[in-house]
Amino acid sequence: MTIKKNAFAIALLALALTACSGNGEEGHTEGGHAEGEAPKSSSAGLPTGNIEAGMKLATTKRNGFACVDCHGAEGNAPTDKAYPKLGGQYSDYIEHALLAYRKGDRDNALMSPQAKELTDQQIADLGAYFHSTESHLADLHNAQ
């Protein structure tokens, strides 16, 4: 009797896990998209970003600074080690960070004033742009 109960519980668990998992492809994007192509969705609930608009925004000074002034060309050459590399970063990560700075949930003397003036569309555009650039982010694949 116990074996039947365990088998039934395992079957229910497997069915539940199968129903909850997708095929792993829907909404999945990689860095380095073709020009003008952006991720189709945002977990931040933002509109689809435009890479070209994001590039223009990243290189245009707002409140005295442009994104590239601190994060470097294409977000890959920070002027200070304390500033993160943004190139190739997931667009959702960038969007959530900018939304947190804008709302005051995250505080930084430089980023908070920059983000306060951004619209949802501009945040999505910046996320799409930095996601589309080549990644120079460190990972543990070749760590020794």
C-alpha cells in the first residue's frame, strides 16, 4: 500500500512539474542580437525596447552625464572599477535596476538622479541596447 501511495505522489509531482515548465525557448534571448532586434518581453512589465533609441540615449548627456561617461563604450569599459559593465547584460536586469533607482528603492548619488528622469520606454530602450552589445562580463567558465 505504501509503495502505491509513493508511486502516486511521484506521478503527481512529475505531472505538476511538467505542466509548470515551458520548453525553455519562449522569451529566451541571448546577447548580441542583430541590429534593431530586441527581446520581445520584459519581466519588468515594460514595452519592447528599441536598440537604436537606447544607443542614442546611452550616448546623450542627461543631468550632466551620459551612460557611456561612466560605464564606457557599449557599457564595457567602466571608468571606475566600482561601476558595473553593462554590455551583454540581460535587459531585464538593467530595466529592474533603473526602475529601482527611479522609484527610490535603490539609492546611488549618480544613478538615482539619472534614472528619475527616464520614462518606461527609455528604460526599455537602454535595456535593449546594452543587452545587444558584446558581453565582457566575467563568468566562472574559464576560472582557475
